[in-house]
Amino acid sequence: MTLSAAAPRRRDPVADATAPERAEALALLTGARHAALAFADPKDGTPGISRIAFAFDPEAGMLTLVAGLAAHEPALRAEPACAVMLGEVGAKGDPMTHPRLMVKARAEFVPAEAAERPGLRARWLARNPKAKVYIDLPDFSFVRLHPVSGVLNGGFARAFRLTGEDLMP
Amino acid sequence: MTLSAAAPRRRDPVADATAPERAEALALLTGARHAALAFADPKDGTPGISRIAFAFDPEAGMLTLVAGLAAHEPALRAEPACAVMLGEVGAKGDPMTHPRLMVKARAEFVPAEAAERPGLRARWLARNPKAKVYIDLPDFSFVRLHPVSGVLNGGFARAFRLTGEDLMP
């Protein structure tokens, strides 16, 4: 064994996820009712951020419902590349030790006439009955968030890389 | 009075903040111990997102402490434009009705030898005593997040625009 002269000065802090970490990531996805969304501002390309309503749909996976008035609505239509973070911070302890999942994703607006919309709508309403007030307004849209890759961070020095497939139902 | 043919089809959903909303935004800043950070991925410019430790320093304002291993560390060094979201989601009710503050910001790394660092360090440790384990490690840096503009969202149809000055101590 020889030492490589080109060895990186710092080790990669992120390990590939194994089954327990994949299960932990899916539990975070399944439990989340909201998330933080990072997007590119269509005005100048700078980062923007919003809170989004969130569900992990058993067929479509990561899903949000977006109002036309939301800052990220025109942003995601102009540039579908985005990132989502979920995981609650508990009331106690160092906030940075609480697990969170960061997912790079690609947004896809679900057309009103799409064959999958009635199923998405029914399952969303089953979880969020109050959404019936606005779910059918013409400027509200379901947006699928197709996962590209993820990182599960379970606290200091505990980070795991996930594939897009790892983050689908 | 005449109707303008160029009138926008949708009203601006965001109103200018007045004193009560500015006070509400400052209360969110002062109370936050963590935040979500949107940044540009230096590899390809796509949006990235991280949870960050956060304090509203009484002199410097929005502040975080960043580890060299964090994904956003090289990102903010390459591109200081970023966005921060803070505000807790309570255990009850619709998560989208809980107030949150979104701030467009510009990151500035505080050099280890900067005159302001001892004060930032002392005040950070007063709030986070456990940080003494890592605060002086060579790859940890304080990063000031200079506010450019903000939006306070207090729930559906309750959004207020803030200036960078509104979001300083």
C-alpha cells in the first residue's frame, strides 16, 4: 500500500447511507407536514427560501401544494432545480444535533387535468382536511419534488449520502 | 379616475411592514437559535439548503458559526448571496399559519484576527456554552449574514416586506 501524493487534505465527511440510514430518512419524509424550500430567485438567480406544506405521497413521493401568490411559485416554474430540508428541532438540546434531511430535487407542476391529480388530491385532503377551502382554487397547484440526491445529517460528524431512489416510496 | 389598461392582473400580496411587523420580525430574530439557509451550490449553481446555528448578535446582527466540513461553507465563500428562514412551527394547527421570517442576505466570513471576533465569540458562548468544545477549532468561522431584504409571513394572506435596516439591531 502506498500513500497517494494526491490524497485529499480532508476526509469526505459524508458516508454512503446503509439500510438503517435509508429507513431513518424515509421516516423523516413520512412524518413531515412542512419543509423549507430553497429556490433560485427568477429576478436575479440569488437563493430564495420559503416554508412549504409537505407530504410524502405513497405513490408520487415528495409533494407540495403551492399558491400562485407564493414567491417560489414563479421561481419553480422558471427553474425547477430546488432543495428541500425537513426534520423538526426539538425543544431541548443543541438544535444542531437534531436529525434533518436535505434533498436536492427537481420541481414538476402537476397540471389540473393530470390523471394522477385526483389521487394526489384525495390523499392530501385525507391528511389536511382544512385544505379543502383552497385546494381547488385555480392558482393552487400540486408540485412533485423529484429527488435527485440527499444528505441525512443526524448531528455533528454523522452525515450520510442518499440517492434519489432511496428517497422514493 | 380611469382604469389603467396596464393594471396588473394580481395585486401585490406583500405589504410594507409597519412598526408592529418590524417588532414581530425582530422578536423572531432574537428568539431564533437555528435557521434554514439557502445557498448556491458551487458545483453547478443549483439551490442548496442547510440547517445553521443562529444568533441575532446585539452588535453584528444575524450571525452563524460554520464548520469547514459543512456543505454551505465553501458555497458561501464562493457566492455570498444567500437566504435565511427562521421561526418555529408549533406542535398544533396548520404549519403554514405559524409566523416565519425569510431574509435575503450576504454572507461575510469574520477573519480569526478581526477586532470584532472576541466580542462575537464571548456573546455566542454566553448563549451556547457547549460551543466552547469547537468554537476555536481552525476550520470553524463566524459568518455575518448582512440582511438585504426580508418578508415576514404570518400565515395565509399576511405578508410584510422589510428592509435590510429593519432587520439590524
